[in-house]
Amino acid sequence: MSAQRMHERLGWSPSRSGAILTDFEMVFNKHSNDGGKANIMYSPGDLVEGILYSVYEKDLVVLDKFEGVAADQYKRYEIKVQNKNKKSILAVAYKALNTGKVSAPTEVYLNYILEGKEFLSPEYYKKLKSTETL
């Protein structure tokens, strides 16, 4: 959810807004050498709050490289999210492929996610902030 990381990766700052993905939860079950990475998993009745970035198709190709799409780390999916006005919007999300048990993220990685605070409800932000880190 880090606007700074998005700018570093794309070379520009796309507009952004809050979004909600229903019937999913965010978990840290994508393993890496430096702790768990975020993933979304189907979970009826739950929700994920996040940021919806307005990018171009060519930007998705750049993001695919950072997310390891060619190396089968993550796959890009079209999903429906709700914006702050509860309007349904077609969006893109990356879902991890090779997952395992939930693993704590690093504090640095969690802080990138927490940078989305202004677009998250206070309750959801508190839940994320309470995530144990390495």
C-alpha cells in the first residue's frame, strides 16, 4: 500500500483511493528469505481493506516483474472491489501461488502496508498494526 514504493517502481505516482475486497482475508503465507509476504485468500464473511491504484496496462507489466509473475511467485487476477461509495469496480490483485503456513513479516515490510492508513478504517488499521513481526 506504499505510495512511495509504487512511485519507485513505476516512476510516477498514480492516483489512489480506498477499496474493500469482500469474502477474502489478508494473510502472510507467502514465504521469502526475509519473512512472510502478504496474500489474499478466500474467506467468506471476511474483508480486506486496501488501496486501489489507477494505473495503465503497461504499468501492470512493470508490476508483474516486481511481484515475480514470470517466476510463478504471484499471479495477477481480476477481482471486484468496492470503493468508498460502495460502488463495485473491476480491479487487479496479485495472489501468491506457492504458499504455506502463516509466517511473520518483517517490521519494514509491514510498515509498507501500514502506509495505507489514510485509506483504512481505524479498526482495520489497528488489526494490521497488531501483526507480529520478525
